[in-house]
Amino acid sequence: MSVPILEVVDLHAAYGRIEVLRGVDLTVPRGAVVALLGPNGAGKSTLLKVISGQMEQTSGDIHLSGVHVSGAKPDDLARVGLTTVPEGRSVFPNLTVEENLLLMSYAGVSADKVYDTAYSYFPRLYERAFQLAGTLSGGEQQMLAMARALSSDPALLLLDELSMGLAPLIVDELYDTVVQIADSGVSILVVEQFARTALEVADYAAVMTGGRIVATGEPDEINEIMADVILGGAA
């Protein structure tokens, strides 16, 4: 069996005295799409922050391709193939689409390759190339954020709340692209509060509540138990 692209073992993290992650165990197999589901406040985004080096854990271990990376800085993790699209999209609103993409070339990737990657996955961005990013629709801004992340040729892509604030048709379009990205060989961990679309594209899923992973399995299994697992039955 191949070494997982990501393995999280007994991970704890806190904001001050408030423990948010309470012994999280999670595995992302190489080449898989894993959906991390759960209600608001479950700890999903905090888990991504710790995995991506934006927040320190209080205890536990993180392995990337079998290498212990606990405590590594975001820049170091990016250099070994971990890239994050954070909640809120984080594009530069006063720069054009093309200028947002050009910034990624300073990491050592040619501008032409950055543009080719972005426009092949998201043809709409080509149509908006000289438009200010702040004037794009929410869905287009999410496309731009994903395109920037893909320019670094990641091995593992972390997507945080991809569908937040977007219309269902746009969400479906973005998840179609997630499938294309996965088919290219990129492993993906996608955090979602709303399960339906994520489960449709995932190979595996995990449910998080109260700072712990409380269920894991294949999408059909998780879909059947979501209402029981999450307090209040909100799936």
C-alpha cells in the first residue's frame, strides 16, 4: 500500500485556553479526493490552518508523503507541494485577473505556464483577463483563487468552503473542475459545510464535529449517516 499524501495523527490545537481540535486523525490517500464535512464550529477550517502551517498545533503529528512536517512554515510546505485555497477567496481586488496570476510567476513558474494552467481550467478567466478582480462575481473570484493555487503544480490541494456564498449552478461548475484537477493526479482535501456536491465528487469522506473526526467512509456510507452524526441533523 502506498504512503498516504497526508496523515494527521492525534492532532490537538487551541485558541488560547479553548481547545478546538481534540485528537484529530485523518488520512488522505494519494490521488484521492477526500471531503471533510461538518457544521459550523466543528473545527474544519482550523484543521486546514494547522495542516498548512498557518497555525501551530499543541500536540500531535502531521506527515506529508510520509515526511514529518509538524511545525513547518507555509512557504516550506508550498515548496514540497501543499497548496491552500482559503475560505474567502483572497484575491487582490485592485489588480486585474492577469496581474493576480502574474504574481504567481515570482515563485519560479513561468508566466506563460501560469496563464496556460489558469485558462485551461477556467476559460472564463481568459475572457476576464483585464478586468479588476474585485469586480468579478463570487464564482469567478473563486475560480481565480483556485487558478492561482494550481499554478504552483501542487501535489496536495486544500480547499476551504469552496461553495460559500455561491449559487448552486456555480458550485456544480467548480466541483466539475475539482474532478478535472483530481484526474490530473492532484490529491485534494475539500472542506464543506454542505455535503451534497462534495460527496458526489469525493472518493472518501470524513465527518467532523466538536473538534473530532466522528465518522469516515465512502461517500454513500457517509451520506446515509450524516443526519445522525451531526447534531440537529443538518447535512
